[in-house]
Amino acid sequence: MQKLIAIVNVIAWAGFWAFGYLAISARAGNAGQMVTAAILAALGGAVGLLAYLRLVRDAERSGYARPANRARMRDEDIPKEVV
């Protein structure tokens, strides 16, 4: 499953960069092409980001990568009711 997610990640980021370039390089008079390319670039970026985060989470869970440093609050550090 991780290989499939990795392939989706690569394809999504490739779509993000390709359609992002098309959106930026489109002529001002061709607004339809610009908007369509921008929407496809945004979708590619969103899918790529979600796939990347899924891969990172799976890598941390499997032990392949170290978990991120996370601070934990002690009970005495938690603020009491604020008046």
C-alpha cells in the first residue's frame, strides 16, 4: 500500500508543478485556461501533501523513521482555571 501512496505522491506533485507552470505562463486574455490550470494545480498540491503526510505517518509507525519530537505537558504545567 505504501508503494501505491508513493506513486500517487509523485504523480500529484508532478501535476502540481506542471499545471502550476501552465497557470502562471497562460496569457492574460485566456482566463479559462488559467483558472482550469490553477484548480488542477491546487488539487495536485493537496493530494500530494496528503499523500506525503500519510507516508510520513506510516514511516513513523513502522519504525523506519524516528517519531517527531513532541513535548508533553506535566499536570503541574497545565494552567488552572483562568478568572
